Amino acid sequence: MDFTFNEEQKMVIDGARRFAREKLAPFAAELDEKAEVNIKALKELGRLGYLGMTLPEEFDGSNAGVIAYAASMIEFSKADAGTSVAVSVQNSLVNDAILTFGTDEQKKKFLPKLASGEWIGCFTLTEANSGSDPGSLRTSATRDGDHFVISGTKNFTTNGGIADVMIVFAQTCKEKGAKGISAFLLTKDVPGFKVGKHENKMGIRSSSTTEMVYDNCRVPSSSLLGEENKGLKIALTTLDGGRIGIAAQAVGIAEAALEEAVRYSKERVQFGRPISELEGVQFMIADMATEVEVAKTMLYRVAWMKESHSGKYTKEAAMIKLYASEMAHRVCHKALQVHGGYGFMKEYKIERLYRDQRITEIYEGTSEIQKCVIARSVLGE
Ligand code: CAA
């Protein structure tokens, strides 16, 4: 077992850390306040190779690997979790799905533009009445000769308002229910498509989250991603990888919260000494640091499983998504507590981290869904 990064990984991670410090952190509070995307940074991340981290060079990817991707996600998330979710969706949900299920033509058409950041992608699965149960989605794709006509409304789509490319899941065979769902690759210029409501969120406010409205969008059957009626499997396979990205996001948020708590506890003087000298505070810091370390270690193990193609990692991805997101909840709670009343104020970064953390327990499968996945696997169902 080797727990060290190789030279290439170190370079990629150092670059991510520098970028986060210089290009994300200084703008994060303002963009959170205004609920605006740091599109300039996202485009630059593309040019630097961070939007095609697991894509081979053949498609202009930087081929940095899943471990370097997870570590870079930690760095971006420490500075701005809104930008980091956009990076995660592009790498894990969009690029990976096209690389795994796309035709040669689709790979050539979409991947180089996604890897370079020229195009931003999104993954539209969720609907108003279909969240944890994606098999019940209602958006329809009706065959019409060698075309499909797509109609329906998706919601809570990350990157929705900035996406050039969309992976859309729709019912191609209503009678088959969950086994009648297909995935489609669309570009934003398809007639009949428009971005709907922009959500006003509690956290990760520098990410775009929107409704996506498809009104009789006529697309050629070559827009199918993977086999017809295999869409749910495509979604769930892809989400296994996505959960590594979200777990990394949670670890990054938690690590930033820990750093804030450490810094503040050394500066804040009460009872004649820095509060870092009080045992009650020290115990909280010790708990936080231990939990972050545990999550990080498992995160890299799951990332290694995906990178080394050593078999299915569905259970492990669910475990680390569950553990890291709930760990980040506990860590942000304690870090805010260390700040006392100041932690409740917007001037302090912990206030934003506390809000940003919450979604990691919800998107790409709630904690309860992760427990279902883990339990099914452990019980051998
Ligand atoms: N990999 C590959 N195939 C899988 C799979 C996986 N991880 N999990 C299930 N499958 C297959 C099953 O074998 C089954 O195949 P067959 O039809 O051939 O039998 C099929 O997929 C359906 O599986 P289930 O019968 O197990 O499905 P289910 O309806 O019982 O649901 C679930 C399983 C775990 C609850 C799943 O629905 C789930 O993960 N739900 C959560 C959805 C989710 O994460 N949504 C997030 C939205 S996207 C988002 O948040 C992105 C963003 O913008 C940030």
C-alpha cells in the first residue's frame, strides 16, 4: 500500500491549491452573496486541464486520474464549493458518462470541448416528482421516424444556466417504467429548449441550479447516449463516480472549517488566554481533525478503486459519500461553535461553509439513499 502522491499528482494538486487560493477564494464571499457563477474561473480551469481530469489525451483530457481529481476537488471546495460542484459535475457526471457510454462520434464531438472548458455540461435526471426515485421520471422521448421528440421539465439541475451540453434522461417506453428510460445528449441550441427557474439556494450559491424545460425538442436518434431503455443504469453507474466528487467536496469544506476553527481559536482570547488552550475547544479540534483524516483516507481508497478499474465500487462510493457529507456536517457544526457568536455572522467564512456543507448530504443521493445502497450490498441483495 502506497499512501503518497506521485510527482505528477503532486503537480496537479499544487496547481489546484494555487488556483483555489488566487482565483477562487478572493471572490467566493461576494459571489455567494450575489448568487453568481465564477464563469471566468471555470473557463480557466478548463484551459488548465481541470475539466477533463479523467479523460484520455486522445480527447484532449489531462488524464490526471481519479485520485488527483479527488484531491483537486478538495482544494477547490476549500475555497469555493459552488465552483467545485460545477467541476465535479463536468468531470464525473458528464465527461465520464460520455466516455463510458458514448459512440466514437459522440466522444469526438463532445469530449474535447468539455475538456477544454469551451463547453460546460449538465446532467438532468431529477424532476419535481422524481428525486430519490429516478425510475419514476416523467419527461418523455417519443420516437418519430429516426428522431425522438423530448418533452418535460427537469429541476435542480447543477450548471443548468451555464450549460452548453445536457445529458437528459427521458421515458422512451412508458409501459416499461424504470426499464424504459433512455439517456440523450443535447446541445442548448435545440429548438424548444429553455432554461426555467433559477433557484435561490441556501448554500453553494456560486453554482447555477435551474429548471430545464423541454417543449417538443426534436432530436435525431444519434442523440441517444448508450442503448435505448438502459438510461437508469447509465444514470446510476455514472452517479457512483459522481459520489466520489461530492465526497471530496465535503472533505474540502470540512478541512476549511477545521482550519478556520484552528485559526480563530488561537486568536480569540477569553479568560485571559487563547481559547485554543481550553480543553473543551481542544477536544472539538481533535474530533474534527480525526474525522477529516478518516474521510480523506477512505476517499483516496475509493478514488483508487475507480482509477485502477479494480471492480465495482458502488458500495464504497455510497459509504464515502455518506460518511464524508455527515462528517462535514459535524465538523462545520463544531467549527462554528468554536467561533461563538462571530460564527453566526456573515463576515466569517465558517458561516458560508456551514451553509455550503448541507447539500452534500442531499444531492447525488441523500444519506438515506446511500444507506439503502450500502445495506443492499452488505445483505447481498
Ligand atoms: N451501477 C450500475 N447499475 C445499477 C446500479 C449501479 N450503481 N444501481 C442499480 N443498477 C441497476 C440495477 O441492477 C437495475 O438493473 P436491471 O433493470 O437490469 O435489473 C437497475 O439499475 C435499477 O436498479 P434498482 O432496481 O436497484 O433501482 P431502484 O429503483 O430500486 O433504485 C436507488 C435504486 C439506489 C434508490 C437509486 O434509484 C438511487 O441511487 N437513487 C438516488 C438518485 C440520485 O442520486 N439522484 C441524484 C440526482 S443527480 C444530482 O444530484 C446531480 C447534481 O446536479 C449535482
